[in-house]
Amino acid sequence: VLILPGLNARAYVANDRLNLALVGCGNRGGNLLDNFLRIGENIVALCDVNQQRAAKTFQKAPDVPKHLDYRKMLEQNSRRIDAVIVATTDHHHAPCSALAMKMGKPVYCEKPLTLTVHEARDIRRIAGQTGVPTQMGNQGAATDAFREQVELLQTGGLGEVRDAYVWCRLNDAGIRPLPTDSQEVPDTLAWDLYLGPRAARPYSRSWVSWGQWRDFGTGQLGNWGSHAAAAMFHGLKLDTLWDAQRGTETRIRVRPHSAETNAHCFPTWEAIDFEFPARGNLPPLTLHWFKGDEAPGFLDKIQHLAGREPGGSGCLVVGTKGKYLASGHNSAYSLLSSDGEERVRRPDPLLPRHGSHEREWLDAIRGQVRQPMSNFDVASREIEVLMLGNVATMLGRPIEYDPASGTCPGDERATTALDRDHREGWEL
């Protein structure tokens, strides 16, 4: 039985101001604070383990109570907090979101929704059990351009699509030696709370550069892949692979090629093919992911297919009738024919238009929107797939994944790598 201690029967109307808690008050958290204050909601609690990094955001709301541990914050203020915004480092996204949902709180969580494959499945399960409104923070999903891309693909406007290309031209840091030093913890950092679900270890400044470590970050697949692949993932119905009829064998095959193979760090560059089976009347699809200009064949391939140099991040979808080239956030796109001219017809609107990612979530809380576009049921499936790429580059070899069971059949090592241990007190 799932107990929702914080859930109440309050019905929000249009002019109600919601009481929001923000967890993670660095740069992104500060931007979200500005957005929600501009909309007119109440911020009633702020939480961050790094007081130095959070200082600028804290100054924007000097009278709002500040907390170090979001678990205690939610427990002590359960009746006051209506909903939770999560903008922490990647490894806290799932534990914080899961706890808030179990307490009956709607959650807005920055991308990527989770650090691991199994966390994505757990978050989807908890979201389904609690039924609270949720939204992953890939802001491009609120734009008309994003929804046009989904409509174009769902209505077959490009014909059969068998190849899609998603990229980020930024590199990751590559292999770094594991920190072995032990330094004095700064007074402004709650080190054990920073580690959260990860194993205890001595403090080193190197660990706080969290984006380069698999224990804490998700690399560019989580950083930009979650933006650039989102419209394509929606439109080509990749989310339906989890709903295959019982007895139907469904496999996602992931084939990596990367600069380095390392259990602790992300490779400098990578080229990963995600091979998806047919979905209903849609043919098999290969999603080609490129990270870094050095990824073999990347620049030449996109230049040839799109007729132009790729931007810093983006998506190119190729069909038998035409193709489109989208920006990294999928918030702008161009329709292309084989000779580079815009000839593919834009579809008539089918999806609701909203215009604001944050407002869409707030309107769902108030019952004015049934489901936000990037609700956790859908967003978790995209992140589940992308995190398979991180497993493949960590192992340095292809893997085969069964979305129904959440395993890599016949591959115990790969199945084990689909998750990471959570310390006691930080379980989902």
C-alpha cells in the first residue's frame, strides 16, 4: 500500500498561488526561481547543500527559509509545500522526485530525469502510483515548433523514417584519475548530503566537478541528448515499446564507439547507434547519436544530409518524403526536401499549444491541463533509453535491452550496470 502523507484534497483554482519548494539553487535553480516568481507563485522553501553556489539564488528570496536536507525539509513542511521543483545535480534528481511524489507533491524536475536506467523505471512507477502532475524540464517541449515536429512524424508527413541523427558538439572531459586525496570540507558544503545516494568517500574538490563522473552526472547524453531527442522520441512512438503485447519480443540494441572506455568517467567523444524495432506500422529505426566533432563521420554525415554545418546541438530526422533539421532544444526546425528546399507540408495542429513549460505544469496541478507534454510517464522512457548509451560506453561493447523486463537478457554484467547502489536513507 502506498501512503501519501502530504496529499490533501485542496482544489486549486486559477487565482490560487501555489506554495513551491525549490531544491537545488545553483544557476539553473536560480533561473527557475525567477520564472516561478514572475508567474506569481509563492516560494516557501529553498534547499541546497552548497551554500556558496546557492548564495546568489538565496539572495533573491532573503526571507524564504533555507534548508540543507530536502528529506527533512519535506517532512517538516509537508502541509505547507504544495509542489516541488528539483534542480539539483543529476544524482539527486530521482531520490528527491520520488520522495516528493510519495508525499503527494507534484514535481517539476530538470532534465535528465534520472541518472540510471532503473531509476527511470522506478520514477515512472511512482508517478503512475501517485498520479501527481509531473514535468521534466526540457523547455523546448512547450514551443509550437516542438509540437509541430511531433505532429509531422505522427501523421507520416516525412514518409517512412528509418534514421534519425542527434548530436552535441561539446565533448565530455574524458578519463580522469580517481581522487585519492582527502581535503578539508569547506564550511559552506554539507559533504555527506552532497553525496546523498552515492557511497561515502573523503572530500576532494575533484568530486564537486560532478559532470565528469558517472557517479554524479550523465554526460552530454543527459545534458543535451534529453533535449535534442525529445520531439523525435514522441513523434516516432518510441515510448510505445514498453507497451508491447505479452509474449512479443522487443529489443533495443545499443552499439557504442567511443574515444575511451572507463567505469568512472565519460569518454571525450562518442558515436552510439540505438536500434529500435518496428512499432505498429512504423518501420525499424536507428537513432545515431554523436558527441563531439571528433566522433567518426559526424560532421560529414550531417553536412551531406542537411546541406549545412550542424549547430552546437540538434536533431535531423530523415524520411522517404523529406527530412527536418531541429535545434538542440527542438524549439525551432526547418523542413527539407532532398535538394535542401522547404517543400514538406506542415501538418494541421493536433496537439494543444501552451507556450510555457512551467505554466503547463502549474495548470496541470490546477486541473486545467490533463497531462503536461513531458510528464514523467513519457519523459522517463526517453531517459531510460539514453542512459542505455552510458551503460554501453562504460562497458565498451554493444548491449541488448528488453524494455518489458528492464534487463539485458543473457548479459548479467550489463543488467547489473543498469543501476547504481543507493545508500540507506536515499532509496527510491
